[in-house]
Amino acid sequence: QAQLVESGGGLVQPGGSLRLSCAASGRTSKDEAVAWFRQVPGKEREGLSCISAGDISAHFSDSVKGRFTISSDSAKNTMYLQMNSLKPEDTATYYCAIDPYARCRTEWSLAWWYQWWGQGTQVTVSS
């Protein structure tokens, strides 16, 4: 079982940038999906992006497409979410997740596909 630890959250002004990191330890494979989600109290967890090893391009939700990018460093077993042009509505707790059984699925943004989750890191966008 993999363990995921997110870091990099914090307070940022609108228009600013943050890079979230997700360090994975334990079992991982090339045929898995790694994804980022976010959640605000009272709302469902929202899928933001998904990528699998060797993918030419990643999947993004409409809410973050063009502003966020996802990447991974296999040597460090770490994945990243680069967030640019942040808006107050991006304020949320951000989670990384792994679906160990498949590469990014057609329904990649559904949280229940993912078995392993990090503890979350808070991002607050405010002036």
C-alpha cells in the first residue's frame, strides 16, 4: 500500500502561484493513475487533474485547465501540481490520490476510483 504526503499549501494572493508536492512511498507501478483533487466544506471532492506514466498529455477539469499543470518525478517518486493565476474560488484542501488498478480512466475525476489518498494540504487564495 502506498503512502502519500502532500506539501506546499499556504496563503497566496489572487493571481499568485503555488506548487503542491505529493511524495509517494510504498508500492507504485507504471500502470496507475495519479491525480489531484480538492474539496471545500459541504461540497463533493472535485477532480482537477490525472496523469499516468508515459502519457503525452494529462487530463484537467474545466475549472483549472490552462492555469494548472501536473507533473511527476519518477526518480523522487513525487508528483506536483503547479497552480498559476490563482483565484479566491481555488481556496480548498488539496489532495493527491492514486488509482493503483488502472491508468487514468474515462471517469478519472470520480474520487471513488482512487484507493490511496494523502492527508491534504490547505490552499487559501485571499488578499
